[in-house]
Amino acid sequence: RSEQDVQTVKFDINSNQSAVLQIVGKMSVDCHIAQSGVAINALVNTTFPVSGKLSVDLENKKHKLNIKAPDQTKELFVFTSDPFVYTEQKKVDPTADGQSIIHKMNILGKKIQKHPTQVHASFGREELGYEFSLDGKMISRLNKETTSPIQPLTGPIEFKLSAKPGLYPPTEADFELRQPTDE
């Protein structure tokens, strides 16, 4: 139908977008045959699950979005950081294949704090029908130990943001957008 204009466009959306970012930062002393230092391995993982329908009405300039609520727990954001010390010894033997020997030891922070500090906060269970929770574990300098390193070198860190159905969970959410008419 080449002579007719498009009036309405409808989409069904099912998506589970995710992104991962890993960063390794190293600070070291380098000699000719060895390198030694401290490093952090940080990992960020995000997930954005979306399922629903989108209707674009071009004639009436009215657009509708219907999003289905997930029925199970979803981790939306996860951050972990693992500090470690390392020594890398380079092979100096001319017949060697050029590989290095790496000794790695994780910094657990047991001498700074015996058990990690745990954080928990949640909201929306009753108000939104969907509970968003932030859970975290980390080694902190709560004991005011001045000789210990500062965060993030005190020990492992982990933070998780998750969403799960609350007290009266909605099955879907409707949004409507109307464009102003040009009159």
C-alpha cells in the first residue's frame, strides 16, 4: 500500500541487556628480573531486563508503553573489588620461553577486621509492590587502625542491587505519552 501513510507502529519487547566492565589496576616496583606491587581487580556487571509492548500512534500523536514486571528476583547491578599483592619473576635464562612466574596473594583484611562489615538497605516493598535491595560486604577501618591501608586496599568489596516482587507486586505498568498538537 504505497499510497497510505503509516498510522500505528507496534513493538513487542523482550530484552535482557547486560554490560560487564573489568578493570585491573596495578602499582608496582619494577627491577630487571622482578616486579612486585599491589593491584585491584574490579568488576562491574549490570543487567536491565525489560519485557513489554510499545505502541506508537502517529496519527493521534499518542504513544503507549506497557512493561511487564518480572516475577522473580533480578540482580540489576553487581560491583566487586579484590585487592591483591603480587610478584612477577621474569625468566632470565636465554633458553627459556620468555614466560614469567607470577605469585599472587589476595588481601583478605583479616588483621584489619575479623568479619566484613555488612550493609543492607531496601525500599519499595509495600509502596511500589517491588522491593529494591542493596547488599554489601567490605573490610573497613572501623577500628581506627591507622597503620592499615585505606579503602579499597583493605580487603574485598561486594555490592549488589537487586529487585524482587514485593508485598503486592504489579503484573505490569502502563505509561502514556501524548505529543502536543501543532495548531
